[in-house]
Amino acid sequence: MFFQRKIQILQTDRLTLRLPESGDFAEWVDLRRGSADFLEPWEPVRDGAYLTRRAFQNRVVWAKRMAKDRRALNMLIFRTGDDQLLGGITLDNIQGGVSKSCTVGYWMGKNFTRQGIMAEALEASVLHAFTVLDISRIQAGCLPENTPSRALLETSGFKYEGVAQSYLQIAGRWRNHVLYANLRRDRRGRTD
């Protein structure tokens, strides 16, 4: 279920999550270009090389190395059946030892939002982190005004923990982020 052709893979009812491959470049660049205006307010400023084949190939190599070393899972999200690329999700900064923690980040092509796709991908990723990677705490952050992302996290079992000042540089500015966490054994109750 979790490994196929030595590439990390998660399968849900509607989705396949796997590491990027060189052959994904054309579809990935089309989706990123077609969704640029939609994604721009929520992401770092990208340089001109970001959408090049060479930069994508570097990400493919990086993703495989990080997965092998159990430091990150940078997965693309595909629709099962027609293999349509929908977005991406990453479990990053995977820590073992006494921390047993990681962060999660995600993006979705603009034509695939509000269909429950990211909720399904996030649920599979969280389950994998807790059961296979032996993670105890998964943290996520988003801009305070990103109400769809906040709602996704809250309905996916993440609980609000506070605000991190100047947390990430988004759209060219250092921005505060609201922080959420999902704990393997959480006794805090529902998020209101």
C-alpha cells in the first residue's frame, strides 16, 4: 500500500499520492501556470527558474532523497482513474527521537478546490504520519485570512494553537501565520 516501484505512494478512494517523477513535469508546469493567480497570495515569491524542467528535476531528486532519509515526503496528488494531477502535499521537517514531529503543507490547482480532495489527501497523509512514520505531532500554519485552509485544518482534526509572528515570507512579505497541530493522542477536544 505505501510503496510501489520504490516510490512513496498513498492510495485513497479517489486519490493517489506519490513522489514526483520526471515525466510529471509537463502536467505540473501546466497546473502551476494555470493556477498562478489563485496560488500567488498564499505562497512565497518564485524566481523565473521555478517552472523550468531543470528545477523540477532537482525537486524530483530532492523528493526521493528526503523520502529515503525519512526527512520529508513531497507528494503530488493525482485523481485515481485518469491520473489527473490535482495538487501537492508535503510532510516536511520529519523529526524522530523525542520530538516525533513534522509539518504539513499543501497546494491545490484552482479548478480542483472545494471538492473534498485536499481533505482526503490530508487525512491519508496524517494517518501515514501517525501509523507508518511514528509521528506524534503534525503542525500546520496558514495566513489568518485563508479561511478555506483554516476550515480544512479544523475539520481534519487540527486544533488552533496560536499565532506565529513573521513566520514565513509569503507574496514578498514576512507574514504572521495561525498555527494548528494534530496530535496522535489528543485530549484537547474539539476546535471551536
